[in-house]
Amino acid sequence: MRRQKRDMNDRAQHRGYLAGVAGKPKDGCPHEDINLRQNWLNGWREGRCDNWDGMTGVSGIQSATRH
């Protein structure tokens, strides 16, 4: 059975979240398209908040699977 590709906006947000949790700067956004960039930055902000709240490592696994 084939897997459907995820929506590019969802993928951008998820990768932004992972970058935020890893503590990477928001200047590292790889997208030029304004919509993809906005979704990546939204995910990055959520990831940074989770990082600041201590949701890294094992405690962050649950949160990372939601995004």
C-alpha cells in the first residue's frame, strides 16, 4: 500500500518544530515561499517554547509526535 505524501505546509511546520526543540536559530529557515516560511516559523516557535519548558529528550517524545 502506498503512503500518501504529507502536505508541504505540515512538513514545514514539523521540521520547524524539530529545529526549535534542537535550539537552532530561526534564521535557518530553508523556505523562500512565504506560506511555507510562516508555517516553519510557527513550528519553530512551538519547538522553542517546548524547549524552554524542558520538553527535550525523553519528556519531549510525546510532544514531538503530535507535530
